[in-house]
Amino acid sequence: MARTRKTSKEALEEKIEKAEVDVIAAKKKYDQATANLKELLGK
């Protein structure tokens, strides 16, 4: 079975999609950490 090679555009699009997922996960983690910090500082 022949394996087709991805074009550079397809590879770039996949990298962009993965980066977007990573950013969303990091933002969620950041927001949670910020909320925890605000709660601790408020006490």
C-alpha cells in the first residue's frame, strides 16, 4: 500500500491546528491558576 506524502501546506495546517489546541489547553490552565491565586490573595 503506497503511502502518500503530505504537502507542506497540509503539514503546516496540522501544526497550526495542534498549536491552537495547545493554546486552548494552556489558557484554560492559566485561567484556573489565576482564579486560584485571586482566591488566595483575597483571604
